[in-house]
Amino acid sequence: MMTAEDNETLTRVGPGTAMGAWMRLFWIPFYPSGGLSPDSQPKRVKLLGEDLVAFRDSDGKPGLVANACPHRGAPLMFGRNEECGIRCVYHGWKFDISGKVMDMPAEPEQSRMRERVRLKAYPCQERNGVLWTYMGDAAEPPALPEIEFNLVPAENVHISFRVQECNWLQALEGEIDSAHAPILHGRIDGGGAINQWVAGQDLRPKFECKRRDFGVSIASRRIVDAETHYWRVNQYMAPFWTLVPPQSKFPELSGHAWVPIDDETTLCLMFSYTPATPLYPKTREVLANGHRGRETGHASVNAFEPQPPTTPYGDFRTRFRPDTGYGFDYQSQQTSWFSGLPGLWIQDAACQSGVAPIFDRTQENLCASDTGIVMTRRMLLESVKAHRDGGARPAGADKPETFMVRAISMHLPAGADWETAGSGPMTARVGADFGYVL
Ligand code: FES
Ligand SMILES: [Fe+2]
């Protein structure tokens, strides 16, 4: 059982918190490149509890700055994005992407004030359609982490962003919990690919977990027959990444960055990719548009309900939320879908955020299938406290190659060791295929 104090340590991410300081050791993916155009509307962003604004300047360079103007705190989300800077609409102070003052039109010309004042700004980098920022205080940020989805050619990958109304860890825990998949996502009418999925033949997986430099490997074993076991290994990677294995009917690797917007809201960046070949056009079509009116693991174009520009990540808010009932349909629960919830990611989101944005973990009753969650929490608490108390830096913070990892799903002879058999396939090599038959 978890103490209330540990629950607080794990879930609070704002400035001055232990988890917040630990997360700020890592680069954070925060926006799709395509969401910002040169000299177009700045976008309201919030990360780790900090109110920010993202924009792209006239040269195409991305900027991520404080929302509050350092003059008297007017919101820069209303700023004019013009001539290589963002200009506050209140008194016209203008800043470049590094936060340097470019103009103070209402100040005496000889004023030296513009040399003293700075707008808070975080460094940004851009790679393969994703904008990243570093919110730590290192003068020299480390290199961007090498995570395979962001290194493969654009035609191999589909990426989506959406907002979920719960704490980052609550969402993350749903994706290292392999036991729920054939139940929550199943059907009762015998139709559909998930019902034919091998994982559904044994609903009582046995878990084996292993601490790694990058985080935790969570292996689940299901018995296929006397000679064959089916192993699925999900990965947790610091600070907020999960990787999900492919399966024969869905041969894509996928995963998420569960980026904390604040303690109670999460930006869910999802990626699906094939490591050595372009995605099938049909697959991309389904991921982008949904399947027969239902959502896949990705939020489809139909799911979004954009909010006003004052709402952080307003373009990525969906209509499937706690206050809309997530589109729950009792009738479909009686006739077709086990959950009555209209699609994969909604089923997960409803279970993760339907009761409280931060669940009181002292009230849980953890069981055998929660082994991976227990180990991940333990690893997080140890690493966060070691950083808080002694400044210890987690292995991956300074070594980008730490994250070249894949999740795997393999049929192995009964009794075979998943770690030995999976060690090659669990290593990501850009351009290389799975290395085993799905
Ligand atoms: S508050 Fe922004 S210029 Fe005055
Ligand atoms: Fe799920």
C-alpha cells in the first residue's frame, strides 16, 4: 500500500517539488511542429505547472516563453507575433525567442531597462515533427534523447496529441498494466481483432519485471499451450514514457509520452510506427480518422473540441471527458463492447481519470497483475528521492542512447527466458525490423 506522502511525491510536478525537479532533468516533447507556423498565433501551453506560450518567429524558429509579461504581467498568449519576436499587447514590450527585450516603445529612448529585464524562455529543439524543450537549469542541456519513434522516417510513423484530465502517473500506469487489455478493450459479441488476440486466451498473465538503466521492463507471460508461452514486454522509460509491443494483427510499435501539464492534467503524445517500413496507408487512415465511428489508441480528427485560446493546449482538448461522460453507452455494453465506451483510448482514459484526477492511492488493493506498477513506483520514488536528497542524476538524463529500446511480443518455448530471448529484439536499431515473427 502506498502512503499519502509517497502519493504526493509521485504526483506533484510544479516548481519546487521533488518530482518536478527530477522531470526537469529531461528533455520534454511539448508540441507538434505543424501546430506552430511562422508569425502566426502564439499558443497557450502549460508544462509542469508553469504557464507558458509557444510561438514560431519570422525565421521559423520555435520559442517557449512565460505567459506573464515581465512588465506588469499581461498575458503574452495575446501577443503579436511579428518581425522575429512576440510583442505584448498591453504596452508593446517585445521579446525574441531567447527572452531578450527587443523593444519598449513607451519607455524613454535612453532607458537602460531593456538590458536588465528578461522574459523567461526555455530552449527548444525540433526533430521529425516534434518540438522539445528543456526546463532544467543546466547551462548546457544534454543532447535530445534517442527514442526510436522520433528517429524513423516520417512515412513510418503516426503521431497524435491530446489532453487527458488526470495526473500523469495515473495515465502512465494504465499503459504498463498489460492485464487490462483483453478485458477493458474486448467485445462480448465475438467480433473484431481484439477478440481473436492471443492475449485474450489467458486472462491471468504472470508478471516478471526487471529494473533497467532506462526504467523498468514489465514482462507478462500467457500460456498458449503446453509447449508455447506468449510473452509481452512493455517498457517504462524515465521520466514519463511507455512503450507497448506490436501484435500480429496490429504490427506497429506504439507508446506514449505522458507529459504533465500540471498535477491534474496530462498531455498525451502517442506514436505508432513500423521500424523498417512505411506505415500502411490504410493503417494511417484508421489512426487519423478512427474506425467505423470509434476511436483507436489515437485521438482521431473527430474527437477534438477546441477550446478558447486562453485554455492551455486548447487545440488538443477532446469531447470525451469526465464532464461529458466519455460518450459512455450502456446499450452498446449490453450488445457489443465489454465497456460500453466508444474506442480504445477513451476506454483507458475513462478508467484512469473517471473518479479523480489524483486518486488516493492509500485506498488501493494492489494485486498480482500490478507487479509492474509497484516496481515502477518504487523505482520512481528511489530515483526522485536520490536526486532530491543527494543530487543523484538518473542514468538516462545525460545519455541519450539509453532510450533505444523496443517493447516486444514473442512466442517462446515454455520455460524459455524472456530476457535472453528478447535482448536483441528489445534493442532499437533505426532501420532494422523486429527480428522475430509477430
Ligand atoms: S504588461 Fe506587457 S508591456 Fe506592459
Ligand atoms: Fe488500454
